[in-house]
Amino acid sequence: MSIRCKISNCARSTWYSLLFACALAQAGEPAQALETVSLQFKWSHAFQFAGYYAALEQGYYREAGLDVRLLEAGPGLDPLESVLSGQAQYGVGTSSLLLARAAGQPVVVLAVVFQHSPLVLVARQDPTRPGTQGIHDLVGKRVMIEPQSDELVAYLKQEGIRLDRLVQVPHSFEPKDLIAGQVDAMSAYVTNELYYLEDAGMAYQTYTPRSVGIDFYGDNLFTTEQELKKHPQRVRAFREASLRGWQYAMEHPVEIADLILAKYSKQHPRAFYLFEAERMVPLLRTDLIEVGYMNRGRWRHIAATYADLGLLPRDYALDGFLYEPDSRPDLTKLYIALALLTLVSVIAVYVARINRRLGLALDEKSRSEERHRIIFQTTASAGVVWREGFVVTDWNRQAEAVFGWKREEVLGRSFIDFMVPESDRERLKPRLGRLVQENVLPHGINDNLTRDGRVITCEWFNAWLPDRPGEPREVVSLANDISERQRLENEIRQLAFFDALTRLPNRRLLLDRLGRVLAALRRDGGHGALMFLDLDNFKPLNDSYGHAVGDLLLVEVARRLCDCVREMDTVARFGGDEFVVLLGRLDDDRGLARDHAERLACKILDRVGEPYRLARAEIETAIEHCCTASLGVAVFNEAADEEDILRRADTAMYAAKGEGRNRIAVDTGSPDEALEREAASHVDRRASHAG
């Protein structure tokens, strides 16, 4: 037996003995009590912290021997101060933790939850310039930017906009200030405030730092050097249990949303938490990246951005700032002792076998390169290898099939010049160059050109190839054409939420919007109204001329209904000749809200009652048709629920139909006013409103 084998067996026996001794020692001890630790959130309870709720609820923390307290935050509370002062052992912070580290604070980042920061600027959409509004339109406007929005400041600086060119307003953290026009723009999370903007039906424009290559991490789990030094096993256990919780939460969003409502906060409606969960998916990318993963190159990119702002020195070292969960105890002394014992034998063996190993290594390298070459050429993705200057150095068969150019036609050319649409070249070229210099290769979705002039949408995945001494560094980019997938996704969404004939929202989408209207009423007060409309004597038209003509009438009725309502209101079709109109944000006074709803109902019946000319290509003469409708109105406030509102409107509609058709019946929800007793003719109501 060689000296190396003897030493190996000896070391192994020693370790087994130590492990056995530890096991005996632990067997004699009673079960330890759970260690109590606290986690300080950066804001109030929301799906933003779903993984920690899941870790607690699923027992992952308890399995790790921890009793974890989750601490809610609010305006003015800094999670960094809470952790540094010892009020909490762990916290959730922004990428500005890097600045704290540079300032001498002993913070250590344990894991990254958001691979992309949700922080953006959101501005009111100028109705006179749809689709043409830009970031420079914010100059001279009232803007709320919250503290520690360093990436937004960097974004504005890169766009040539100094903060003193904005009218800065203290951040209220209230989306209603933007909705009411008290400010023109505000910093916001795409997972949070946008829900209330969409709920209010407000048109808006978002500006993200990622559009210029500034891609910060978001919601970083951190602790202190003291906690890591004194309790390394506790830190590891807490981190692993938290990441297990995040994996569970993103796989069970509905369950966690209900958990938040039941145990943590009723500040927002259920729809808000589900909206937040949906918007977090592309920010966490758990389908591509392990939860908690952080890249040292990305952190260097963030540090470089801070350096551009003058907040960090150039080439700031990240030593000690990033937690390395797989680090091991320092066994240097043991290795030195073993090395001294085996030095002579190792040198002898090395000298005897070095040439043979070198030959085997060269053969293996050659085989490895050939294997990778085969994989690159046979992969189902279009593959491009390129170097600095975007110069193509390789191009696989699938790239030839997807983009149309042969390999020999593109080698040595810059792919920017022939694959990127001309309108995007000037914008993308400096951005991609900067990302390469900063060692950041983001996943992305881009429009690309083909040889025959088509524009296709591709999803790109990028990675550095291993360095070769004396040769430029290269990137391999793999692309999948997702144009058809996007088209099918849009079709599926259309089929799931819209009526195929009229293109109006269907019952499912209407119920979702009704829930949002109720949520807005509970937040802001006021009234809403729901109208059921049924066409009178629709069946004879179908029987006389066929369903094709009946469909023409339904499409025209849908168009007229949409003309009658506000942009924020909803017109839906439930099926057959039944339509529903949903009104939100009516007056706080029930009587005034009722008057508003009645006036609109009269307008609808007038418009629906106008003559129709129904013509199809195969019909020689257009069909002249007149019809009326019966309309039931339910006025409601925040105390109502969806089923009750639908039932009242439906009952009102049948009351109007029972009183002779072409009528309106209104149910205000007041016990003093029963709708069945109030069905009046359309002519009578129109006359009363005119008087």
C-alpha cells in the first residue's frame, strides 16, 4: 500500500471517530429549544415577502431549529438600522447595502430574491401623445422619488436629466396622488402601485432603469458580520429555510395570498396580492435561476453604477460583502502537515507520471471541445458565438434555419448590422457594449431581422465561453423564435377573457373588474352601478333571417353600448342577447349616483332603439330592423358583494321586461325603494329627466 493510501485511511478513520464521538455526546443531551431570531421587512406585509410567510407556515424554520419573528416596517423605518442595532438579526434591504458596506457598516448579503429590481418611474399618460411619451418629458414636472432610489437617480443621470430639473415632491406612497393629478410621476414598484392605477382605469407610462442597462438586484436578504461569526450554522439554516419558503411561495401563489389575508394584513384586497404575485414572476425568474442566486459580476455592475454617481470609489472590492454558503472551515494547518509527510512520495509519483497525465489531459481537452462542437451544431436553439465588437465567430445550423443567413455569410460580421432592426441599433449598440465590458450578460427578449426581411421575436440566453490564452473572450448566445408562442398566448388570453363574437369582456373578466370596482369603493368610498340589458324580441329576428343576421345585430349593439360609456367603464356580454354594463366611481351620495346611472340607462336605450341596417356580403338587400331593450340597474356601495349585485341587476331586468319591455328598473339597495315596484317606461323616465 502506498504512503498516500495509508494517510488517506488514517485521516478517514480519524474523522469517523470524531463524528462518532460527537453523535454520542449529542445523544446524551436533551432536545434543544428553538432559537428566537427576528427578520425585519423593508415595508408593510405584502406578497413581496411571501417566501418568509411560507417558510414559517410550512414549518421550514422550525425544522431548522428557529423561532422566527417577522417584523413589519413602514415609512421612516430603516431595516438596516434595525439589524445593526440588534433589534433584528436579519433584514430585507435594497442594493444600497453596498453603500453601507463601503461606509464601514458590517453588513453581509446572504441571498438575492428579486433578480431584477421592481423599482420604476411611472407617469401619467398624456392623452394627446399616446405611445410617443418619453423620459425627457418629466423635465419640469412634479415627481415623487422615494429615498434609496439610487438606480432611478442613475437612470436619470444617464439620460442627461439632473434631479434639479425635476420639481421634487416628498413621496406620499399613495398612488391616488398620481391618479388625482397632484403629481405627474412617482417612483413605484411594478408589483404594487400599478395595481391601483389599473384599478382606477388610469392610462400610465413606465420608465425602467433596465432600458439603459442599469439592472439592480431587489429585496436582498442580509445580516451582520457579528451574526455570521458567532452563529454560522444559524445563518446557514435561516438562509436555507427562507429560500425553501420562497420556492414554495412562487409555486403556490393563491395559497400564500389567502394566508396573508388571513394572518398578516387585510390592507389590500385579495386581487392585489394575486396581481403582486403575477408581476413578481418575471422579476424572480425561478424557472431559470435558483432562488437566492447572486452573481459577483452583477454586483460589480451595481458598484460601477454607484461609482458613476460618485457614491463609491472605482473598482470597489466586494470582499466579505457576499455570503458564500459553501465555504468550509480553514484546514490549512492540516493540509500543511499532510503535505510535509507526503512531500517526498508525491514528488516522486508526480515526476514519474507527469508526462502521461499531460497527454491524457490534451486528449480529453480535444474530445471535450469536439463534444461541445457537436452539441452546439445539433441544439434546437439558434446559436451564435461572438466576441468584442459583436463580431460573429460561429453560427450553427439552427441559426441558418431561423435567420436565413449561411454560416460563411456572417462570419466576421457584426450581428448588430444585420440582425437588429435599424430603429433599435443606435439604442442597443452602446448598451450591449457596456454590459459586455461590465461582465453582465442578461437574458432578454428582442425583435430580430431575418434574411428575407421579416421581423421575429426571439428569447435569448447568453453565457461566457472559457478563456483561451492570447485570444479574445467570446460569448455564446442561444435564441428561440417565440413569435408564434406570443401569438398563441394572445389568442388564448382572448378566448379566456373575451367574447369571440363581439370582442367584449366575458363573464370571467367582468367578475374580475367588478371585484376591482368593489375594492376601489372600499378604499375611496362612493357608489357603482351594474346594468343587465336584454334585447326585446330578439328570437324572431333569428328565426326569420338566421343566426348570421342575429350575430350582426349583436355586434352592432355591442359597438353602440361601448359608445355610450366612459373609457373606465366595462361593457360585457354574458351570452345570447344579454349584455352587462359596469360603472365605477359614481357619486358618494346614493341619490346622485342613482341619477347618474338612470341618465346613462336612458342614453343606452335611446341608442339601442335607433334603426339598424344589417348587411352581409351574401345578402343582396340590407335588412332594416328596429329593436328595444329591457334594462335592470343595481346601484351598490362598498358593502355589497358580487353575487348580490348580479342577482339584483338580473331581478331588475326581469321586472322591467315584465312591465312591458323597453323599460328601466332601478334597485338602489335601499330598503325604502324596492325595484320591482319601480319599473317605469323608458318614455316616462326620459321625460322626467328632461323636466
